Amino acid sequence: MTMNFQPILGAEHKRPLLIAGPCSAETEEQVLQTARELAPQGIDLFRAGIWKPRTRPGEFEGIGTPGLAWLRRVKEETGLRTTTEVANTQHVFEALKYGIDVLWIGARTTVNPFSVQEVADALAGVDIPVLIKNPVNPDLKLWIGAIERVYKAGIRRIAVIHRGFSHHGETRYRNVPRWQIPIELKRLFPDLPILCDNSHICGRRDTLQAVAQQALDFNYDGLMTEVHPTPDAAWSDAAQQITPAQYGLLTQQLHFRESGAEDPAFLQNIDHLRHQIDDIDEELFQMLAQRMKLAQGIGEYKKRNNIAIVQPARWNEIVERATAKARTQGLSDDFVEMVLRAIHEESIKQQSKVLHGEAV
Ligand code: PEP
Ligand code: MN
């Protein structure tokens, strides 16, 4: 479907668009203090979660409607426009009643077409900008589907927020960026503004700067960052929040790029390919480490049962299965055998250590 988007904060608005504020509204004082310290820094929108979609019940699930009055005060006192997450009809109605300026749909809502449709239906006939975060799973179609549902409700001021994708196993990110997905979205919809939520991608403070810069280098239109007056004491997402002063430093140190969305550098930038390679290498070595742990377990078993470490029949079976499978994916037999041999040698070494009672 063809979609024509309008700028979310007016055509004259400068880029990049900066959104900052706490993960959650906790107390009136915390909300107002953050806003007072952020307002002089020239941010464009003040964020605070009022209803929080938490992974496990029992975690802080948001202050609810009373927090909306605090956001109204933020606007009255500082002039900052405000934004909050909505996930159902009641959230939309309450947020509109309190004059919230911009709504966002969270990653755990974007995954569910029923919920997105419910929010879209609640928005029919309302003229308000809506930001749509990527779904937690790396599914571009689902993200586009959410954009279409909101668009069909008559909303034209739409932007998307890239907050990374959930991932099994350890990585240096809380949510892996998979830059190629938002970049593909931008290729399909060049006038759809895209913002980077570096806080939820990183999950920690020390990488916020690098990820924000990466997004700007990819020609993103802005950033959403979590800021809290006392981050360590935050009721949600403590590890990734920074103080207003730290936020000031972060934005001062960013290099803003001038190029437009049609800049070919955006699409041809090899950095995003390099990033993907780095992510895959990280996964590869984690999986190899896991494989070695399993081999050590087998080593223990062989030791208890007095079985020889090298089992040629099993080895042949592994090589045959892997080469056949890899061949269908365009990998040569030689290459696969070489990789497997290196892995096998390392497992044998580790199993021998187990057999001889050495620490592995
Ligand atoms: C948030 O912005 O605090 C939030 C809950 O984010 P996400 O939807 O990206 O998980
Ligand atoms: Mn958060």
C-alpha cells in the first residue's frame, strides 16, 4: 500500500529529533526534575512510560493515570511536548484526555496485530503523531503491518523507532540492532522518519554513545534515550538510564550528519554490513563455546564408562551430515571439513583434559 507520511513535529523541524526522559514516570518530583534538567538542553520531546509492559509480573508495571497529570505539568512548566506508550483503547483515551502530544506503540505491542488494531481503532479521527517501535522479533513485515494499521486509521504523522530485537543467548546488546532491518524499512519508505532508541538496544550506559552515533551515521532522523535523575535507583531499566548531565555530554559529543535520506551513502554504507558480521562472529564463538561445554560433558561420560575419546564412526557421521547440509547453502566441502576438523581437534583436547582430570 502507498503511504505518504507527514513530518511528525512540523515541516520546519530540525533534524535530528531528540526524545529523552525516564523509562517510567515514578513520582511527580522525579518526572519534573528530569524535565527541568532536560528542557534547557533543547530536546524536542519528553518521554515517560506510564503503563509499562514488563517481562515478568511483579516488576514495576507503571504508575498509571496519575502520572499523566505529571506529564501535563511538565508541559505547562517547561513547554516541552510529551510522549508516552499506549497499548490499548483505555491508554489512548486517557493519554488524549491529558493532552499528551505524541503517542508511541511499544515493541511488545507491535508484535500483536490485535493490539495494534485496537490502538489504531481508538485513534480513528484523531490527529496526533504516532511513533511505532519495531516488534521484539526481527520481522520487518510485522513492523510494516503495524505502520499500515495506524496509517489506515487516518494518522499521517508517523515515525518509527528502532529499539533492537530480542535474541537468545548472551550478546553485548540487550536487543541486537540488526541494522539491515530498519535500513530496509527506510529503503522502502524513504519519507518515514526513523529514530534510534539507543537505550533499549544497549541495555547499558557505556555503549549508548557508540550506538547513537552509528544511527546518525546511517542517517537516522533522531534518537530516543532514557534519562533519569538517579539512574541506579530507577524502578525500571536502571542499568541503561543516564542522568540529564550525562545526556547533555552524549548529545554534545555526537556528530550530526547533514545528508538527506536519498543520500546513497545511507544505503551503501558498509558499516552496517560490518556490524552484522561482528554480531555473527560473536554468535559463532558463543555457539562454539557451548559446543565445547557439551563435548566436555561427553568427555565426563566417556571417562565414567571407560570409552575411547575418538569415535571414528561418529566423526564420519558428523562430517557427512554437515557437508551435505552446508552444500545446499553454497559452502564448499573443503571449507566445511576444515572448520569441522578445527572444532573436532579442540573438542578432543578438551575431552582429553577431562579424562586426565585437568581443569578445562
Ligand atoms: C520503553 O520505551 O520503556 C519500552 C518499554 O520499550 P520497548 O517497547 O522498546 O521494550
Ligand atoms: Mn525502558
